[in-house]
Amino acid sequence: MIAEGENSRLPGSLEPPASWMQIWHLWTIVIPRRSITGRLVHGKVWRRYDGRRWIYKKFVEFADDRAD
């Protein structure tokens, strides 16, 4: 039986990753992860798949974006 779809991709496959993996998206993490600068981040972070692993950037909320 051959499964089709995103979950059937093997690591190192020559198929391109899904388009949502290639852009930064907002993600909430509970277990701290290393950011691209090497610092630990948790809570709301930016996350993107670089083809080998997930990379994370700290999410900074602007004062104008907050709802009072």
C-alpha cells in the first residue's frame, strides 16, 4: 500500500516541502526551543521550516497592536 499526501514524505526526499512550511508563521510553544540566534524562546514565536529543521524567531508585539 502506498500512502499519498504530506505525511508520506520521507526526510531527505527530493519533493519540495509544502508551501506553508516555507513561510514564517506564528506558533505557540510550551517547551523552550533554540532560536536562530541560539537563545531559548517560548510562548509565541515565528516558526519556519528551512528544509532540514524547524527554525524559530522571537515574536515581538508592538505597542500599537495591543488591544486595551
